[in-house]
Amino acid sequence: MYRKQRNLTQFELTEKAELSVDSIKRIERGNRTMSLENFMRIADALAVPLSYFLYENRKRCIGICTPFFV
């Protein structure tokens, strides 16, 4: 959601966050959990406060959530 709102490709996000493309793909599909460090890297890369991810996603989430930064 946030990545697409900023018109970033997965590859562009990986460059900004210094993560592998495979990691971003697995996180977006929900097949991988994130460490706090990687969570912070993605937040920084998207220029979104970490707290915004946590609280905004919680407001929208009922039951099972889709990855919140896609």
C-alpha cells in the first residue's frame, strides 16, 4: 500500500531499504516476518514513521491482515 502510493517498485524499495528483492517479495506475500531493524529500514525508505505503520495498520486490520507497506 505505502510502496504503491509512492509509486515505488519492489526493486526501488529494496535499494532504498538495502534489503534483497527476495526479502521484500516474501514480506509482501506474508511469507516472512521482519526483524525490527528491517522494519525500520522499510519505514525509513518509505519516509513513514514507524509508529504510523503500527497504528494505522491496526485501525484497518480485522482478523488477518495483508502486508501493510505494499
